[in-house]
Amino acid sequence: MEKLSSNEVIIDGWVYDLEKFANVHPGGASVLNVFGGNDVSIHYYMLHNHQILREKALEPFKLRKAKPTQTPFLLNTPAYKDLKARVKKAIPYPYATFEWYFKAFGILAISLYFEYSNLRNGFTFLNSSALGISMAMIGLCIQHDANHGAISPIGWVNRAWGYTQDWIGGSSLLWNHHHVLMHHAETNVLDNDPDVTTEIIRLHKSTTMYGYHRFQGMYTWFLLPLLPISWHFKEIYDLVAMSHCKKKISNMAYNDAKIALIFRTFFILRFYAIPLYYYPSFHTLACITNSLLIGGAYLGINFIISHNFEGVNPILTIYNQDKKDWARVQVESSSTVGGRTLGYFHGGLNYQIEHHLFPRISHVHYHKLQKIVMDWCNDYDIHYTYFDTIFENLISCYNHINRMGVEI
């Protein structure tokens, strides 16, 4: 890819001034900061329902022709345009509804109650377990929609709700860098998708196999609950270094990083320091750890089963000569499980196929999206993976991870 300044992006082979465009961006300026210095052609079509590039609107910000970017994908194909047209007709308002706001305020209230109860009355494992679940649900049901820009067409509304990620000890900036910039755009692309680029768990044949991988079918499930502990502390270094998932964070997001560090300091004081100051005991530390383990398991299991299962689309590289339709890859590298009830508690992320095709549609609409996507897949001969129950999905994920641990 052509070397870019932090205020530049590439869309369909042209370099644009992102910093100047941000001043007129309908969704707000700050949401664009994380994209600076990258080819965002995939993101443009993924995050907008446009059938074609809005060249007239972008023309004043065009700087020069870009050198070709290596990608394994075909973008904005006739098939994807057809799907977008079907969805736009069926769901004219893709943002949050009363149902979303009712659930969001309810989850926040429950989480605040258990956190306050622990401080007021002392820590118990029951309250700490409930707190861990409620924090995970904030991540799944609230911040996830917000940081995808799926709550409202008004930028500051999404930004405000997006900070709930920082409230639970994460970072909306790093989440967007990891999840939107990298994972969503290049799902299952080796080195570009951080969710499959790991040596601790071997998720694809291109990863060097070590002796310990033969046991990953067992140890993976014990690592997932530890994720929040890693996030809470390792990410401090990432925010200071302005680098995450082995990829530099755009300098346009420098102020966002400072805000994130303020939030993180507040979280560590609120979640760790103050409780241990008032209740200095091993029991308190155990209850805090319990919250983290339960929340981490809830989040980690939800995501690992979504893209790792028997028959998942093979891992791609940017050097693939046989380019594939981006929308087809999203379907064949993801799975959907259960229905609307499970979706209510999982932020709709059990509809992972629908979510990956339309991340800027609020999860309250995913149950309506499913039939549209399934019919479209049938029309274009695309394999749609569906599991009736989460248990079936878990077994398939376990079998896949087990196989990757021994298969050369």
C-alpha cells in the first residue's frame, strides 16, 4: 500500500484528505480519526448503504492517484449491491429503537446497582458474578452498537454511548482500531485480522504449530476468561505507544488516546483501588477476579464460536490471487446461532453473519435481517452456517480448534 500521512486515506484508488473531509462528515468528525493513514475502501462500502462511491461529495478532498493496494477481495460487487437494496427496502430506519434504549438503560442500572452494592455492603460472589455478566452485556448490547455507529445517525449520540466501553475497562478507541478497522474489514485474513493472528491458539494452518497446540482444545476455554485482565492493563501501554495489535494508531486519534487514558485511570481506581482500600482482603480480590472471569468468559466464548467452527471459510492472505467477493467471505467466515431470544442477551451478535454484512445496523433489527440474508445466500449459492443452539456451536468450535492443534 502507498505510504500515507495520518490525515490521508485511500478509497477506490484515490488518496483523500481525511482531516478536511471530517469537518463535513455527516456522522461526525471524531468517528473518522481511527481510519487515518489507511486504505478504507472496504470500510466505505461496509459502513454505508451507498450503491456507488459518492464521488461528487468527495471530489473537493481528492489529493492524488494511489498506488494499488493488495487485497484478497472484490468490493461492492453486483451481488452485494443487490443485498444492500433488499435490506434498505425492508429496514428503512436501521438505528436503535425504543427496545434498544429500554434494554440499554436497564443493563446500566443493573450494573451500577451491583457495583454500588459491593462497595456499600461488602463483596459477595453472587453480586460479583452478576456484575461480571452485566459488564459483559454492556459490551455486547450497548457499546458494540454505539462504536459501530448503529444507535443514531447523529455522531455525538454514538460517541457518548460508545464510552460505555471505557466505563467497563476497555477503550472505545482501541476497540474501533482492533474491531472495525482491522477485524471487520478483513475477517480471517492472516496478519490483518488480529482475531485469527495469534500463536497461543492455532486457528489456521499457516500458523506455526508447536507441541502445546495439541492441548488447545482444552486450554483455550481457560484462557478466554482472562481476557479482561489483559485488556485492563496491557492496553495502557498501547494507548501511550499509539500502537495496538501490531499496527500503528492514526495520529488523528491522539486526543482520543488521552481521553481513553483518563477513563482507564478512573476505571482502575473505581474497580480495583477503592474496593481494595475499603475492603482489604483476599476475599475482595477474589470477588473482583470472579467478576472479570465471568465477564471474560461471556465475551470470549461469544466471539470465538462466531468465526471458528467446522467448515469455516479458509484463512486468506492479502496475496491471494483468486480474489473473492468481500460479502461472500463475511458469510462463509461467520456463523449464526439461535434466534431472537438469544440475541436479546447477546446484543444480536449470535446473528454474526448478519452483523458482519451490516455492522451499522442496530442489533434490534438482526432477526429481520436473517431471512433476507438467507434468501440472498440461496440466490447466489453462498453457504450460510446456522446452528440451532449455542451448545451445537460450541461443539463445532471445539472440534475445529482441536483439529487445528494437530493438523499440519
